[in-house]
Amino acid sequence: MSSVADRAERARTDKFGERRRMLAESALAAIAEHGYAQTGLRDVAQRSGLSHGSLHYYFDDKDDLVALAVWNYKSECARRYDSIVETAADAAEFVDRIGAEMARTMSEDATMHRLWYDLRNQALFTSGFRNTIIDIDDLLESMVWMIVSRYAELRGGTPGVTSQVAYALVDGMFQNSLIRFLRGDHAARDRLRLEVALLLDRGTDVQAP
């Protein structure tokens, strides 16, 4: 293939991929509104103002759309703590900012987080987007481990749990807070901030001077 033709093919591929990404982002809110099982491609088209034909052209099926949409969203979520890890001056500032950010995203993005847990459960029954869910879980585990490791470093200690245990604890705490918040318990946000601090503190081994 000539260089001109090669560039043209790359441009076509890039445009196709960008259009897929944009459609997936537009469809995500529609899927989050009623959950995976209750939402088909036709529903997505109606609720998001997209063409049903466009969705079928750019995606093989609903699972293909869901896989891209949830990957785009959760991979962005996994990066939202990077600046805190890089700039917090001490352990107190670090844990305060991590707790505040976690509480904020839990409440402001509640429907999206609800969709994530819905999809992770669905992946136990269907293989359509299971690999994407596994990849996201790995990504989130790395995010949690980065937070736990940095907090331990700021305190002059070491993590007192493994990466897998740290993720299980944080994920369980976050999901429980989300459930309470969605049930109308708005104090769940403030409790989550306190629980983040407690978890990080208990999960760090610090030797006495």
C-alpha cells in the first residue's frame, strides 16, 4: 500500500474509532438510566437521539457498545486521583483530598457507578463484555494500590494489605455507600469520607520511632 493510501486508511480508521467513541459516550447515560437488562439498542437510539442505523453500523451489538462505553468512562475515573497522588504534601492532606474526591464522585456520578456494578454482575452471566469488565477491574485495582501505597509512603510505612485485599475493601466500602446514597441516605457521603480515612490508616503498617 502506498504512503498516501496508507495515510488515507489510517484516517478512515481513526474517524471510525472516534465516531464509535462519541456514540458510546452519548449512549452511556441512556443505558445508565434503566440498566443493562432493560435497555436495548433501539431504546438507546430513542433516548439519546441517535440513529438506530448508526448504532448498528458502528457496533456489532449492544455488548460491543456497552464494552466501549464503560471502558471509556471507568478508565477516566481511574485517573482522577493521579493529581492528588502527585501533589499532596503530607498524609493528612492526602487522605482528606482522596476522601473528598471519592465522596464527590460517589454522589455526583451515582447513576454511572450504579451501571458499573450492574454490568459487573451481568458479566457473571454473559461473556459479551466480560473481558472488558476484567480489564477495568484490573485498572481499578491498580488505582487503589497507587493510593494505598502513596499514603503508606507519606506516613513513612508500608501497606499492611495486598493489592487484591485493598481493592476488595475499597470497592466494598464504595458500593455500600453508593447503595445507601441511592436509597436516600445523603449522610452516606460524609460517612464515606471518614471510612476512607479509617481504611487507609488501618491498612498501613508504621513502625514506632
